[in-house]
Amino acid sequence: MFKLGDCLTIVNRALGEEEANVEVEGFRLEKSHSAGFLGETEVLKIRVKSCAKNVPHELSFFVKRLPKGNREQEALVRELDVYTKEIGIYENVLRPLEGYFSEVYPRMYLAKDNEVLVMEDLAALGFSTVDTHKLYDFEKCEAVVKALGKFHAMTLVTEKLNGTKLPDFIPDRFLRETLFICEPSNALFKYVKVGIRVVDAIIVKHFPEVSPEVRGRIEALLESLWDGLNPSLKFRNVLTHGDLWANNVMFSYNSQGTVKEVKIVDFQLVRYYPPAFDVLMLLHLTTSQDFRSKHSEALMLTYHLSLRHSLSHHSICIDDILPWSELVASANHLIPIVRAIAVTYQQWTLLPTSKIDPIMKDPELYNHIVTVDRVDLVLETIQDNENYRRRVLEAVSDIVDCVQNRMKH
């Protein structure tokens, strides 16, 4: 996969011109414990020797690549072309503004063949994710929404520097919708269709009081996702991350155990969309109903203040482009969409390891669960696993409440 020349390029980009006078003596790849749904990960260890000090030492880098162990998963990821998308976002948006905003995402040092990315090894720098099955507390949510303020500011600064909107100077293939694609042959179209059947089965079994009319409205809302994620014509759009669940946020901590720094990772599902979307997705995928009812407004305000502060460094007044009133209005508009996405996400992402591992290792089973049927799997897991039951039923309850409230008005 790698040659010595690749390793020298990686080291030079990582160390910068002042420190890059080194020789590469060798390298090796080690398996990583963090596997994703859209790829496999490894750690690249490069042994270098400084030409000045003549002292060998080892540098560590994070490698993300197309999944090779499961042919069905590999075919799905190739169809989505998410590696081309992430590389394009890094090269066209993130890298040009590294000097201003790089503290909120890992740097990319090398991309190969649109299927391999080499990045900062955040784990080696003391960062870690929160267990997917655990909920965020207020401190973590506050830290992430502050980071989102900086991340979204990148779009607004970039647009100011270019004098035009992002879609006018970023190739369409880097911004087009990845997840909710209205093409019946597409694997993720099938995933969502299966997910809609799962939601209805959960309602029938666990919410028997819900009327057929409400169930029909819920199905219509879920199917509207194929048309509802285009750039807004009403609200200001930015480059949104679009996939803010626990696996895609990493934290470092100080000696007292409080959050010191946040890194947002994995830019494979980005879209040009109103920024409130990312805040709402974060809260719906990492916190409870009760937490959201108590803290959503305060966290949205914290986000807005972070965005304001980030923009002020570039002489941009937030009240001219995204006043608080517009942020709130856009959030209210997006809640049904966010809840619809959450209920399709969490039936899959919250599956316990004992359920997910056999699926990922068996291509036929993977294809069946993703594109054919997972009703029995989800209903059995709801019955057997308390954490899964609580969070998935909360997500379904959220969308039931949302639709019923819309029908009243």
C-alpha cells in the first residue's frame, strides 16, 4: 500500500519545512481497534532519523481505507464514493484554512487512489471517542458545539474570501448528497427503505396506541428525506458535517478529567445545509430526550456565540449573515428531518458489539441486514438489550410526538 516515498511525503507534511530534514528508515502497519461502517483503519508507524541529531524515533499516523474484509461492504462504499468526497473536502476547504481552524479536525497528510487517507493519529495524541452506547453529558456537548462554531465559520470565511457561495467554487461531487439518494438500485436507498419498515414494526409492537393515520404520516416524513436534504433556499447554508454520532467526535482531557480539546473526524457525509442541522444531529444522536428538553436552547446559544467569536476574527458580523432569530427558525424547521434521520441511524449504530460483529464478518448477512430486512434483528435487540431498547424507543417516541404535534397544528 505504501512506499518509502509515500512515507517521506507524509513525514515532511507532518513535521513542516523547519523540522522535515529527516531520513525514513522503515515503516510498518498495525491494526487499529477503531473500525467504521464505511472503512477499515490501521496505524502507520514510520521510523525516521533526524539528519541533524542522528537520533532515530518513530512517528505514528492514522490510516483509513476502503474495507477489504467484506465484499458487500466494499461494494457499498465504492458505490457511495465517500473517499473521493472526503479527500475533495480536505483539499478544497479544510487544508486552505488550516492556519485558522485546524484545531477542530485532524490534518490529512496523504491521499492515495481515492481510497486511502493518512491523517494525524489522534489516539497517539491522547484523544479518544466516547463509547457509542453511552450518553454525552453537558460538558462534552458544550465542547462540541463550540468546535462546531469554529468549523462552520470556515465556510463563511471561505465564501467571503472567494466572493461567492461554496457550491460555486467547489465541484458538485464533493457536496452532493451521499446518504439519502433516491435511486432504487442504490444500497443506501434500500437501507432507508428497510429502516422505514423497522420503524413501523417498532410502532406496531411498542406504541399500539398510535393510529394508522399517524403511522402513514411518519412513513411519509421518513420518505421525504430523499428530497429534504438539498441546500436550503430559505436559510443560510454552510458545509455541515452531517454525521455527528459518538464515533466521529474525539476528546482529550486534562489531569482533572475535564475536556481539554475536541476533534471532529470523518467528512464523508458532508452537505451544504443550514448549520443548526449539525447541532441538532449531535444532540439527537448522543443525548437523551430529557437532556434535550433541558439543555438544547442553552447549547444552541453557546454554538451561536462560538460562531460569532470565530467570525469576528475575520471582520464578519454574524448578525448580518446568521442572526440568532434565523438560527432558531432554522432549527425549528429542521427538527422533523433530524428526528427522521436519527430513527434510521440508531436502529443500526446502537446495535451491541455482539450483534454487529457477526454481521460485519459475513458478507451475505451484511447485505441482508442492510438492504433486505432487519426487523427481527431490531425487535429482538430491543427485547434483549436495555440500553438499545431505551434509546431506540426514545428515537421512535420523538418522531411520533413530532408528527402528532404537526397534525394538531
